[in-house]
Amino acid sequence: MDRIATIKGFADLFSPESRAFTRMETAARRVFARYGYQELRVPVLEHTELFQRGIGAATDVVQKEMYTFTDRGGRSVTMRPEATAGIMRAYLDSGRNRQEAVTRLFTFGPMFRYERPQKGRLRQFHQIDCECLNAAEPHVDAEMTVMVMRFMSELGIDDLELQLNSLGCARCRPAYRALLRDWLGRLDRDRLCEDCRRRLDANPLRVLDCKMPGCQALTAGAPFVAAHICPDCREHFDTVRRLVAAEGVDFTLNHRLVRGLDYYTRTAFEVVSRGIGSQGAVAGGGRYDGLAAAIGGPDVPAIGFACGMERLAMLLPAEDDPRPDFHAAVLAAQADALDTAFAVCQALRDAGFHGELDHMPRSMKAAMRRADKSKARCVLIFGPDELAAGTVAVKRLDNGEQATTPLADAVSIVAGIVVTS
Ligand code: HAM
């Protein structure tokens, strides 16, 4: 029979990757707490309509990448391709918009997009996601942008570029969109890539951030959004840039940065690494003042970002000591010693030590070698003599000293070795 393998684009994360994920989550909790963020966990499955209306029906994510299926009750449901729409839904569902002035939330978890897998791009990937809800002030945009970069520094990742843009608002964007569509309409359609030809009518802004060199050359002279935003948006963006710069955070203005999800308004940003190939965006986000209304809620100005954990993991500096402290390897040399060895090993754990029982090793020599290689502090050996006398042989692995002690003293002997070795 064929052995069943994992689904294409889905990955198993053993250590050290899984440990890297824990390190990122721990650092995120530490940094975000300083800014008042609280953890939230939302479902992986949502009504398909949430993403159609929230992210936008014309986006690549909704048109081509969602894992959508009909559940047994006949409803169309979707494995979340991102967390923002679900968090906004949860926020509105919970009534927090009526109870709290500003709500700051973060979450970790898997997202699902049916993209073409390559290095740094998976179909199940993980995000660290932060959202600040019900805040319109540019100070919040600046706070969040600075927080992302402080988080990266805390992880030891410094060689990154922060890119900023402003996408305007519901008042100024329609005129810009019409202007851009006119401008693009004068191009030779056939010279654009297939995706851009499709985007021309439904999503003209996305033509600007197409990565194909041909499309980029063709649109080099296009009107860029930041030059056509209204005075309010201009003032908002100027303040964001001033505050971010004042915190010593370098950034570049990227006029082509329009983001792949339709909900963005005003500030948009990405954090890009040149070190990990073509999938260099390690974080992306921005303001999305219209999302709540798009999913049937009131107006809730908000801003957020998400980091791709697999991409961040590629940039994380190596750990100093990746292995957890291993205190005692417990060896039962014969079958009738196994129960006693089991009980002593358990007593060690109950006292807070890391003990591992080697169940009936076939060769004691090989078992000792294994224990040595595992960097255990000591080995507890249960052989026939020890069993008969109610004792255990304890060997320190730092200096090779061995002593036989009564069973009742085993835990305190190990405790002594742990503090002195
Ligand atoms: P996004 O730019 O689509 O934004 O994704 C954010 C990050 O997730 C990307 O910068 C990238 O690091 C990672 N990512 C995206 N797709 C993949 C993939 N297929 N494989 C591996 N990593 C991936 C959002 O998702 C927005 N919800 C961010 C946001 C939060 N905006 C406001 N609040």
C-alpha cells in the first residue's frame, strides 16, 4: 500500500522550526504587552461571505486562493486566508465596539491560501497578527509601525526595509482609481501580463504592484496614489512619517505598495528582507477603516499587520543552547528492574527534574554511550545487584564518578549533581 504523505504546500514543523515558532511567539507576547495588546484566538473556519465582502471579491486571494467548501449543513465555509476579517467579526460579535474605547488584539495561527508553493510560500502558513480597533489617529499608525520594527529587533532581525505608502480614503480614492484606469486604458493591453489584464477593470491599483518586469516598465510613468490623496489623508500620512522618523525607524516610500487585500485605506506598509529570495515580505499591514462596514458593522477605524512566521524563521539568528536541560538518563538493565526504574524516573519528574527512562536497552554499553551523547548530567543504573539491595548506581557524566545509593535518596542525589555539575 502507498504510504500517505502530507498535502502539497503543507508542512510538518519539527524542532528546531517548532522551537523557532515558540521563540517568536514569546517575543511577540513580550513586545506587544508593552503596547497594551491582549491575545485572542479566533476560529480557522468562517462563512465564505466574510472574506468575499471583507477582503474583496476582485482580489487574487478571494478569486483564486481560498480553501472553500460546502459543509454538511449546506453552508459555504472557508479556511481563513488571513486573520483580520475574522478578528473584526469577533470584535463586533462580542460587542466590544460598544464597550471599549480602543481595543488592541493579537493572535497566532495557521492561514490557508492555495498559492503556488515555493521557498517562503506555503498553502498552510502561520501568521503573528496584531490589530488595533477603533482608533483613527495617525499616532496609532506610527505606534504600530514602530512596534513591528521593535519586535523584529527583539528577535535579532535587523537587516530589513520598512516601506510605507498612503492609499487614500473612501473620499479621494475613487477619483484616483478613475484616473489610473484611464491612464492604464491607454496602454497596449497585450503587453501586460495575464493577471494585470484581468486586474485592469476590477482592481487597477494592483497593476502597480505587479512584480513582472514588463508590467513594471510599462507602468513606470503611471500616476501614483500618494500624489492624489486628499488634504486630510496627506496630513495624516505626514504625521505618521514624522512620528516614525522621530523614533529613529528608517523607512522608504514605495509608491507601488498597494497590498493584495482590498480593505486598505490610508497607511499601508510592508517589511521586506532581501535575504530570503523573491518572497521577501516578512510582514505587511495597514489601515482598514472601511472593513467593519463592509461586513455589516458600524464604522470602525482600525489598523493592523501580520508577520509570516515561516519567513521570519528563515531570518532568526541561531539559538545559543537549543537543547533543554537534561538531568537524568535512567537505565533498567533487566526486565524485573523496569518497574522500580519507572517509579524513580517518575519521582524525579515530580520533583521538577527532566528524567528519561531507557526501557530495557539491549546493550548497556550502547545505552551509556547514548546517555553520554544526550548531555544528561547523570545516569541512574538499575542492574541485578542494585535491584537485590534496594539501591541505584548513579554516575555523574561530567567527571565519571559513580556511587551506589539507597533508592530513597535518588532524587536528592540527582538534585545535588544538578547544582554542582
Ligand atoms: P498579507 O500581506 O497577505 O497581509 O500577509 C502578511 C504576511 O504573511 C506576508 O508579509 C507574508 O510574510 C506572510 N504570508 C502571506 N502569504 C503567505 C504564504 N502563502 N506563505 C508564507 N507566508 C505568507 C495579511 O494577511 C493581512 N491580514 C495583514 C493585516 C493585518 N492587515 C491589517 N491587519
